[in-house]
Amino acid sequence: MPDNVQIGDQLGGAFDAVIVGAGFAGLYMLHRLRGLGLSARIYEAGSGVGGTWFWNRYPGARCDVESLEYSYSFSEELEQDWQWTERYASQPEILRYLNHVAERFDLKRDIQLETRVTSATFDETANCWTIVTDRGDRVSAKFCVMATGCLSTAKVPDFKGIETFRGKTYHTGHWPHEGVDFTGQRVGVIGTGSSAIQSIPNIARQASHLFVFQRTPNFSLPARNGPLSPEVAQDWRVNRVEYRDRARAAPFALLIEQSEKLAADVSPEDREREYEERWRRGGFAMLGAFADIIVNQEANDTAAEFVRSKIRGMVDDPAVAEKLLPRDYPIATKRICVDTGYFETFNRDDITLIDARATPIEEITPTGLRTSEADYQLDSIVFATGFDAMTGALCNIEIRGRAGVTLKRKWSEGPRTYLGIMVAGFPNLFTITGPGSPSVLSNMVMAIEQHVDWIAGCLGYLRERQFATVEATVDAENEWVAHVNEVAGATLFPLANSWYVGANIPGKPRVFMPYIGGFAVYRQKCDEVAARGYEGFALCSGAQAASH
Ligand code: N01
């Protein structure tokens, strides 16, 4: 594409923008680009839209953010028309919602399914990206928007002997569409993160015996899911604008009642009462009980001990309860789980909890699994082993910026971005909810909408002023990375071996990837940057950009 072509001009076979991924982020991005009059195409690896909610179909998969909040806010009509049935929506319902959105806004005609983007290369002479797919597409686009998701690259650990297993294996993040019937089977579940905690009660109801291999016990809070009452739904309809504004102004973009009090400000009895009340409400409510839970170890200990006492109360066998107690990291510094009947499931006779830290998994055998202590005969193994989070999907695509440098190489010691939206050396490439933004530490749908709106605003600005490229400066990126690290360092988060720091992927650099400064603070920073003419970004006309 010649450098005198401005955004919005059409060239044969070329797009103004290519979007990678048709989940919450990609769908809304396409809608906004259309609104700007830009041509765009989404490439999506799955055979349907939905992203996370297309792939994660394991039994019990549901959102841990309340459905009224975990939905788009950009269209009042959409919000008024769509009726959620439960407090926390299940995977099938969210997938139906996203298909409804795609149809309602006529998005599907610009989405090419079953097509995986394999490379994206920036042409410094023409100022455009060349995007190549596994289907043989080769298209050019002024802009490339990565809507690839934070938790989309499923990870099966490299267990010895895995290929010898004669039974069936599954990963929670790639569940068969037709479902799985475990009736009468001896099933092993490896992992006890959110996916395992949601699926274990359901698999246990079917399996003849369930073996849970737990390396790290997790803190989990009761969801208290149930049908969404008509009163709550009606109240949301009437007050949706106020609720959305409040969420946008909240640290996690969630309507959790956040107390300003410190845990030490109240007596132990009052503290207990506060935790109890929030435990009763369910979901993340407990984490808002005191302002210092994630920054002060003593405060955190009080919340952690409260949850441990609850676990002891739910599990009949004290030895099993003891194994389920998370002890070696502060509560909430690994992603907190929200469950329905998880701990109570361990009261069944047909479930066995194996401590895979004390007795590690040594190998998968043709008939099951061997730990350092015993052999387990299994018909099926479920890997609930998580994802190469935040950077995996981006680094799996060969993204080449200026001078042919790949993103993977640039990020070899950890991700570097400016605001989690752009990367120096990669002009016109946007990363929706990229590392360095609140993303996974907030209500993802709100975080996505905020990024998409910001990107759309930026593209409109470029067009108005006839700029050909926008690119984060190295200085702005360095400052932002330092800030992201500094803020994380002031919390307890880096203490845990979590996927937030890449600890679940052997060899991944240990860097706290999301921005923990708070959604509202972050949003304000993004707005200020835009208001100051995209401070920290280099904006170039076609000719300037070509001679960069
Ligand atoms: O993955 P995880 P997930 N040997 O990484 C274990 C979101 N989500 O799919 O902790 C033995 O949390 C690993 O052990 P350890 C949510 O943000 C949301 O469950 O590393 N075990 C851990 O127990 C969530 O946080 C919902 O010691 C091994 C488990 O596998 C994120 O997705 C639902 C192992 C992986 O847990 C990821 O959740 C589901 C090994 N070699 C997911 N390797 C909602 O509710 C790994 N493990 C919206």
C-alpha cells in the first residue's frame, strides 16, 4: 500500500484494519471500525465466534463476574433487550449472547472463521502490515489489532510418557463441542485452578472415581449462583447508566462494595462479621472488605485465615481439609476462584485428593498416571493446567515490526508495552487488553470496551489529521514498564507463583504482567494521553513514517 494512501481509502484486497480474534474484543472492535467507515476483517481460528467462550466448554464453565456486569455496555438497546437468566452466566449462555451480538450488528460477514493468523509483518516503506494465515490468505492492512485474548493459549505440561496413554485426554480450554460423558470412568484431573474448581464437582457426579492431582491449593469463594431475579434485572434496566459509571470508576471495574477501612481499624469480632456478611453475599464481595487486603500482609492474613476456616468447616475429613488449605501465598495474589460446591465435593466417597507437590507426577503411563508414591489407573485425564497467559497468543504469531524484529524477541525478558496498547517498534499494531493494562485484574468486558474505544478514538484522530502511523516511543514505553513494575511491587501480588508472573510456564521470564494501579486510574491516564495529542506516541505522516 503506497504511503500516500490515507485511512479509509480502499485498495484492492487491502483493508484499513485486520483484527485477530472474534471474542468480546474483536467483535466490538469490528463494530467500532465500521462506525468509523473503515474496512476491516476479522480472522478467527475457531469455527465460531466467542473466543474464550467458544473454546472453554468444560462442564460447569461459567463466568465469575456477574452476568449483568459481564456484558457490553456500548449499546443501550442491546442491554435492554438481552435477558440473562442467572446471576453468573454459564458458558453456553455467554456464547449465545456473543452470537446474538455478532448477528444483531451484522458482524459475521466480515469474519473469516477457521483461519489462524500465522504472521504479521510491518512494511516500513509502505507503512502497512502484511498478514498471512494458515489458509493461505495474504492481505495488507494499515492497522493490525490483536484481539487474541489473555488466556487463549492452552498449556499441557510436558509430562513424560504423555503420548503413551491409551485412554482419552482433554484440556479444559479445548473441550469437545459434543461434550464428554464420564459415566463409569476413573478420571484424573490435573490442576486446581478456576477451570478445575468449576469442573470437578460436575465430573465427580459422573465418574465412577475421580482423582484430583493438586499441586497448589487455591482460595475459592462461593458463587451463590442462582436465577437472576426479575427485580434485579429490572433495577439494572432502569439504573444501568449509573451502575456502569460506578463500575468504570472502580478499581477493578466491578461493582464490589469496596470499603475504605483498613483491616486493623476494626476489632477481630467486627472483622469476622464483615467477612461473614460478604461470604454470605458470594462472589468477589469478600475482597472488598478492607482496603489493604492486597497490600498488607497482616490484613491479608486475616482474610486468608477466614477462608481457611470456612474450608475446614466444609470438608468432613480433617486430613483432606488440611491438604486443601492454601498456605504459601497471600489470598487473591493467585487469581481467586469462585465455585459452586467445590470443597463439599471432597466429602464424596468416590473422590481422592492427591498432593502433587508432596508426591509429584512422574509420568503418564499407558494406563494412567504415576506419582512418586503410587500408580493410578485412569480411563481419562483432564488437563486443567491453564494457559500461557497474556503473552502466549501474541508470541505464537510471528509478528515482525521495524527492522524485522519479532515481538517474541522483543519480549524475551518479559512484555514491554506502553499502556498495554502499543509496543515501540511496532507501528499501527494494537494489543487489546495487552500486558501492562488492567485486563485480567478487572472486569474483562469493561477493559475491552475501554481499549476498543480508545483505539477507535486514536484512529479517528489519525484520519482527521492525515497521519499514517502511530507508534509508542521507547521513552514512554520504558516509563510505563517501570511504573507497572513499581505499582505491582507495592502489593503482595509478586509473592505468588501465579500465571500473572508467568510462573506456570517453565522458562517464562518472571514479570508481573497486568497493571494493578486500578482500572479508573488507568482509564484516566489513557484519556489524558489522548487529550494531549497522544502523548508518548510518535504520530507520523506517510512520508515521515517511511523515513523513520
Ligand atoms: O488455569 P490455572 P485455569 N503438574 O493456571 C496446575 C480464568 N478462568 O484454566 O498452581 C501439576 O489457574 C496448576 O498448579 P500450580 C481465570 O482468570 C476464569 O484453571 O501452578 N499441576 C494449577 O492448579 C483463571 O485464573 C474462569 O501449582 C500443574 C492448574 O494446573 C484463568 O482463566 C474459569 C502442572 C492451572 O490453573 C486460568 O484458569 C476458568 C503440572 N506440571 C478460568 N502445571 C471463570 O470463572 C499446571 N498445574 C470466569
